[in-house]
Amino acid sequence: MDNRQRIIEEAAHMFRTYGIRGVTMDMLANQMGISKRTIYEVFRDKDELLSGVLKWMTFKQREMMGKTLNESENVIEAIFNIMNIMMKHFQNMSPAFLMDMKRLHQDVMKKLDDVDALPYIRNNEMIIERGIKEGVFRKDIDVKIINKCMLEVAKMSNDKEIFPPDDYMSKDVVRNVYINYLRGICTQKGLDLINHYEKKR
């Protein structure tokens, strides 16, 4: 593993644990046992490092989603499995990381959006198209519009400012927001599968 990848993976771990503001380049260098100069030889500044971290995280997410889709019997099972993985992911993430991203680093996120560097957007389209082929999603829906809606609904479900953890349980938010949205685009077959996997949960 080269220096760039080592720095990205350690920074990702520290950002998720302490938040972005809570991690300095000095802290990262000390944690890795390297000089700060070594980090700056690879990354111009903290924003460039954060951009690298987010691209790596979304790449890992794309890998996870692809693997889960391939191993699931149907698209509804895949969605439930992905939701379980993502809920664990967010539970292990410091709220400070999400707040810092929302308040301080929107410019970094916009750059990622501009270059289509968020692979899970494309994966959502794959999920919707597969669902239509399997007869669990309605044929009359617009894949691109539903893709954007599903992404925003998923983001809202995990927004700790809208649904503070002290007041709302993640599983209740997901069930009432995301699952109910899914029901709206489902056929009867899809609804039956949702009911089946909800009982299993």
C-alpha cells in the first residue's frame, strides 16, 4: 500500500471517529508515525485530503452495494441488507463528522457531485432497474427521478439534525421514512416482499 492510500485510510478512520475539525494534520502525522511534510507532499491541504477520503469511502460503498446485490435473491432483500450495513456504518460514525460535512465542507461535496464521484448514485439506478425487471417496482416510474428521490430520502433518514438520536431511533426513522417511500413505488409483489423482510428484521 502506497503512502497516499495509507494516509487516506487513516484519515478516514480519524475523521469518522473525531469529526473533521477535530483532526489536525499534526494529529494524523503523529498517529501514522510520519512527518507532516510527508502528508503535504501528497495532499495540498485538508480539503484535498477530505476529497480523497470521500472518494475512497464512496468507492468502498460501491463495492459493498455491488457485492450485496449479487448475493441477494431479489432487489428488496438487497435493499434491506444494504440498509442494515449502512445503519451500522452510521452508528459507528461520530455525529461530528456528519455535522462538519454539512456545515463546513459543502464546497468539497459540490466538487464531488460535479465530477460524478459519488458512485452510489449510479448504484441506485441499478437497483431501481433491477426492481422493475423483477416486477417488484412499478413500470411507470421514471428511473432517474426516483433515483434522485431515493438518494435524498436516504440522506434525510440519516440526518442527525432532523432526527436527533436522543429523540428518534434509527430503525424507526428508516421504517417510517425510507421503507414507506419504497412502498409507494412497489407492485403488490414488492409490497409482499417488504412485509416479509420487515417481519424477519
